[in-house]
Amino acid sequence: MADTNKENLELECSHCGTTSELTPVITYVHQGEEKHVCVHCLPMLIHG
């Protein structure tokens, strides 16, 4: 059976500072740099 032990990571939105404990946070790469955005800030990232 495969080992399913996952690290408990807490990610922080690079726009508003909320953490993945409070709201879902998505990881993306922009200009070679890994960043994180929460679902509340995602529309701002998409639509400018």
C-alpha cells in the first residue's frame, strides 16, 4: 500500500494574507516565482 502521510502545510495568500486554515489557497507560478492566492482574491488576479 502507498504511504499517504502528508505534510500539514499552512499556506498564506500573497494578496490579503489569509491562511489555508481559514479559506482554500491555490498555488501558482508567475515569472518563475511560486505564489499563493486564496479563493477570495482569485477573481482580482484573473480580472486585474
